[in-house]
Amino acid sequence: MHLDDLTPQSPLGGLMNTQAGPATRGLVLMGGGARTAYQAGALKALADLLAQQPTAAASFPFQVLVGTSAGALNATYLASRAIDGLAALVGLGDFWHGMHSHLVYHLPETPMAKVSRWATALGITLSARRQGAALDSMPLVDTLHRRIALNNIDLALQQGQLKALAVTASSYTTGVHWTFCQTQDTQDPSSWSRPGRRAEWQDITIEHLMASSAIPFLFPATPLWVDGNMEYFGDGSMRQSSPLSPAVHLGANKILAIGVGQPQRGHIGQTSSTLGHRSRPSLGNIAGHAMASVFNDTLLADVEQVQRVNQSIQQLKQHLAHHHSSELAQSLPFHEVQVLALQPSESLDALAQAHVHELPRPVHRVLEGLGALKGSGAALSSYLLFEPGFLRALMELGAKDVQQRKEELVAFFAD
């Protein structure tokens, strides 16, 4: 987040100013494959928490939704259910309760793949050469078409339950990080352009979701049209330097951001009792580390940057009010943004290791060969573990973390 991100001409109506009118709340959902079931558990618990408040309203609690990677699937599902109010947050939990790996991806089919690890490896190699990815993500396309009513997004925008939905993706073609925005009125994309990141106003489609969630090396790139050209896109977590920026550009001045990063990464290698030092990392360890780097959401760093900018704005306004006039201080185009960030309080690598046995046998066999089922190698499997036991554990952790911070959350939603 940079200072110029806090001084845009808001596409939703004039210079954004937190002093005028009610708060505009944004929800930013970071990416992380199967890990993002954590967000569903947290939001369901949030719905229960808000419903218990004395001044509770059943209306949808967010006006701006921004999602990255699998977080984009969550954000778009919520947008499609915004007309249902708080029930949308509960419904997201139902969306994840019915998820299985075979509804998201499958390994390429080759003769003898069910009984031979080498045949499976050959299928993956051929698939990677043919489509630039190890897995076939067509099952996810079918799942999203069945479970997300995209037409309801426009209805929520027209009725005012929602102001904007944004989905991010990274262009393999140009290296630019794009944010695709759907609002009530089409805007001029030139009003939002920063070095390495740009915006395009388009109705969100399943193709946008597949592009945003195309985990590198695992899921195929997806073509999208931007600036009149077709470019190939991959996971929105790549090159994402300012995850809060889209929400601010779209008018949010109070942002709840939910990431799925680790509170602390585990050791890559295992200690050898005979040699007295850590063993060489396996392919699974290295792949898990690389994947964590892709999904190394810059959320906390961006939150810290927003806090520093807020402090600078406060000091500048105080200086102007003291030495010049309060009117001049209040006329500044800069505005403060309140951010509350929520992340898992426990290691998701360890949680995944306890559930890797749930993976489909062919996937389990491949990950086992890579050393991605034990220790920190389980980090890789955690992104692909779309199985009920792991997803339920993630949702329970999300609910627990919301309960632990319920006072902060209640204060955040109090006008």
C-alpha cells in the first residue's frame, strides 16, 4: 500500500473521505488452495457473532469484496449470495462442506496409473508438456458453474447490497498483476493504474475465477481479454504486492482481511539422530517452500504499511490544524483506512499432515514419492487437500480464531 493509493478519485463516487457518511466495509480474502476453507469457518462464526448483537441487522455486512486465488472463489460466492444477507456467510460454509478433491481436479489418466507410480508420473509429465500444468482443473469449472449463481451478483449491485466485487490474477504474458472489477456502473480503467498492477472493469465470470486460482505448475493458465488483447493468466497470489489496494480503490475505508498464512513455518529438514544435523530437504520440502512463497501473502506487511500511512496522515493533519487551520487539515485528499487482519493461530502444515491419508490414492502416491506427506513437506499437500476432514478442521480453526477476537470484530462492525 502506497500513499497514492489513499488519494484516488474513487470509482464509486468522488474523493473518498472517511469523515462523510457511514463506513464502507470491505472484505479481502487471500489465496491458498484448500487452506481457504479457513475463511469459510471464520465468516460463518462471524455471522453468528453479528446476529447476537443488540442492534443486529440481517443485511450483508460488506459493501466491497476482493478475492485472490481460492479466496476469489469465496468472494464471488459471497457476492452471488449478498441478497441473502448474513445467510450468505453461513452458505459459504455449506459450499465447503460439500467439497472433495475430485470436484476440483484430477490427475491425467494413463494406462496402469491406478497400480503404477511410474505410469502416474508419466501421465503428469505428458500433461505438463501439453498444457503447462500437472493437473486437470476442469472438475472445478463444473463445480463453480453448479454452485455459484453469477447472475445474482448484478442483482446485488443493482439493489445496493453490494458496491463492488474484485478478483485478482497475474498475467503470464506481460507480468502485470490485474484486478478485474464488477460494479453497478462500468468505469474507466485508466482511472486506476499503478506500476505493475492495473484494473479492468468486467463482469466476473467462471474464467476469471479459474485464472485467479490457477496455482502455478499445478493448474493450467486461463486466457482472458484485457486492453483488447488476449493474455494468459495464473494465480493472483503471484506478484501481489498490495492486497489491500483494490478494496481501497473501490471505496472501502474499513477492511477485514482474512489470510491463510502460517504463524510460523516449520523446519524444512528433519534432524538426523545419527549425523547430528538436519537432512537434505526432499523435493516435497522444496516444493512446499516454493508454494508457500507463491502464497506468501503480503497481507501483514500491507497492513503494517497502512498503519504507518494512517499515522503519517494523522500527524500531518495535526500539524496543519495547529499551525494553519482545521479547515485546511480536513480538506486534505488523504484519508485513513481501518484494517483488521485475521490469520490462522495454528500451523496449517501440521494440520495437513494429520489429514494427508484422506487424499485420493493416486495423488497420495505422487506426493509420497515427492516426500510431501511428512514434516514441512506437508505444506505442498495442504493446498491440494480438498477433503472433508481437513476442510472441517480448517473451518473449526477459523471459527475458534473469530471467537478469540470477538471483541475486536464487534467493535469493527459497530458504526
